Amino acid sequence: MSFQIYRNTSVGESLQETIEQMAQEEKLTEEIALAVLKQFDTSMSKAIKEFVTGKATMKANMKTYHYYENVWTFSLEKVEFKLNQAGNGSMNGAQSLACDTAKVVVVDAKLGEGETPAA
């Protein structure tokens, strides 16, 4: 099982727009379009697990949170992200990014593998 949340990224949205256009031009069947999107979901999940090695921290004021079907959604204010691209060492020299508000969606990666997370 893979998650469809990557479809909300700029790459995912571009892919969906292209698929819709090709479907309207009758260059793709609905079955192939759905297969492409499913493969995209699987490939994004796999690529993130294999290639993303960075370490990040986040500091914010939580405005609201919501939990539904194993997905947490947090609305945050006064947000500061720090990213250490190397993935190891101290966060002291990490790049920093601040914003007034952010929405963070969190899904347990083990659920995407069809596993049940430990309680």
C-alpha cells in the first residue's frame, strides 16, 4: 500500500494535470491513468525511504490538530524549520526557514508497507 499524499506536491499535481490532458485527448485510458498514479505513489514512497538522508527539526505553536484514519494533520503558527542535509551531526549550523503558518501532514511509514505499527 502506498499513500496518495505525494500527489499534492508540485510534481504530483503536474503529473495529474498531464494525465488529465492526455485522457481528454484520448491518449490514455482510465485504467492506464490510474496505474500511472498508483506507480507514482509507490515510487515516491520508495524514493524518500532510499534517498532522503537529511535530518530536520521543527519548532512551532500548534493552532489545531486532527487525527483521522491514521493520518495526523497539524496547523501551526510561528514556525521554524531547521534542515541538516547531511543527516548527521549537530543542528547548530543547519539551514533555517521560518514562516507564519504551516500545515503538516504526518502518516506512519509502516502503514504504507502494510505493517501495523507497534502500540
